[in-house]
Amino acid sequence: MVSVLKEIKPFAYGFVATICAAVLIICLIGVVSLVNSPVEYPETDSLAPELAIIGDSHITIRAGDVYEDPGATVYDADNPTAIIPILASGEVDTNTPGDYIISYSATDDADNTTLASRVVTVLPRSTGVIYLTFDDGPSPYTAELLDVLAKYNVKATFFVTAAGSDEMLVREYNEGHAIGLHSCTHNYAQIYTSVDNFFADLYCVQNRVKNATGYTSYLMRFPGGSSNLVSASYDGGTHIMSTLTREVEARGFTYFDWNVTSGDAGGTTTADGVYYNVINRVYSDGKSVVLQHDIKAFSVAAVERIIQWGLANGFTFDKLTADSFTAHHGVNN
């Protein structure tokens, strides 16, 4: 047994020494690698946060409107979870027309700052007056129209014919609207053949209104307007419109044309089309006599939005009287 141990010990000692030497070499190699490897330092945050304005960068309002700024949002790509405050500066004086600048700034923890701004334009309060006028009724759509007008306490003017119910005429009158005369027949070939025929037709519709309401109206609008050329096809070359425009005034009538057309008697066939035609054509600082037809359902459907837009933009609405702006056209026949 002793002799065996004597043989094992030298072997064990040699094995252990070999292992230790190997470990030492590996450690030395690791130290050398660490010394020769470049040191990696954390990257510096040089990216500014992203600042985005909510809504339009240029907002337009009317004097007297309430302005509430939509604000802005911020995002930091280097630190998506960071909560970065947005500082806003600038004021909007909604009572004084002009351009105002709202400025925004956002700074991250690395002192990177982003700036943004919004322009708010305050326009003068409109002094315009809109006269909504409706030809060719009453019709099945007139009651709906009267409901809308009553909802906003807006008065309008109806140039009526012999069509429709007397009940609608009475309602128009009782609710404070102006009743004007348009035509009994609206038949160009009949009314524009002679002066006598024209006045026979005009007195016919005047009597219809009086019998229904007790009111004798002297407000009127020529079928086709005073500038119409269709009359030349039926008057035998007498230039009847030149005569009629003088004669109606001589007989105590006040005739009205229009200076804003809704297009509902032409190529416009939708409520949206009527709405945009009217709001884009009215005079913000003047008087607008708007031509519509309450026999067109789509035109009636546009009225509430027209009123809402007009009121929001400072317009007033009124009915026509004998002293109102007449919007006369040039007479072409």
C-alpha cells in the first residue's frame, strides 16, 4: 500500500500544477484582451424631442368668438416613456382683429429643445346682412323650411305663386315673414307677350295673397328676374322688360332681383352645393339678397346650415321691405 501511494502523489501534484498553469494563462489572456479592447461609453442624447401642433397651424376666427387653443403633443425617440412638459406662450385678443402667434417649446432631460408656433387670425366682426328669399312656393317643403326659420328666429321673404296651399301662405304671414309676389302662372309665353298680360298675372297672385292673409303685397320679383332674356322670345321685339321695370314702380310696386344665387335653379342639385354657393358668395360687409326656391327639397335642406354659418360669422338675417336693398340687375330687354 505504501508503495502505491508513493507512485500516485507525484502524479497528482503534477496534474494540479498543470491545471493551475492553464488557469493562469487564461486569466492573463483575458487581462490582455481587456487592456487592448476599446472602452464603450454611453451615447450622448443629442436628438431633440418631436413637437407636433394639434390641428391647423393657422386658425381664423371672427372678433367676439371664443378661442380655445388645441395645444400640441411631444415625443422623445431617445426616451419614449419620458414625460416632457410643453410650454405655451402668447395670447389671442378675440375682440381685436389681427394676427396672433402662440408659441410652444419642449425640452428633454439632455436640454434638447424643440420649438413650434401657430398663427391665429382674428377677422373683423361681419356687418353683413343676408336676405334669404324663396321663389315659386308654397310647396310641400315650405313647412319644413318655416320650422327651420322659426328655430333660429330668422325672417325670410317668399315670392309666391298660385301653387300650394293657402294654409302655408297664412303661416308665412303669421310668423312674420315677408310675402312678395312672383307670378300666378310662371308661364313666360303668357306673361311676357304684353304689358296687359303681365299685370293680369301679377294682380292674380296679389289677390291670392290678400284673400288668404288679408295683406296686400306690393313687393314683387319678375319671373326670370328683371335681366331675363327669355321675354324677348315672346314680346314681338317690344323690349318688354324695359317697359315693365318702369311700369311696376309707377303702379306702386317694389321689385327685387338678387345678388347671390344658390344655383338651385341651374346646375346645383345637392344641399351641399347650395350651402357652399351661398356662403362663398355672400358679402361679409354688405347686403346679400340670396335667391333660392322652396320647391326644391335639396335647397330647403341647406337652409339650416346657411343660417348656422351666417350667425357664427357675425351676419344678421332680415326680410325684405319696400325700403330694402333691391339688388337690381341691368335690364337686357
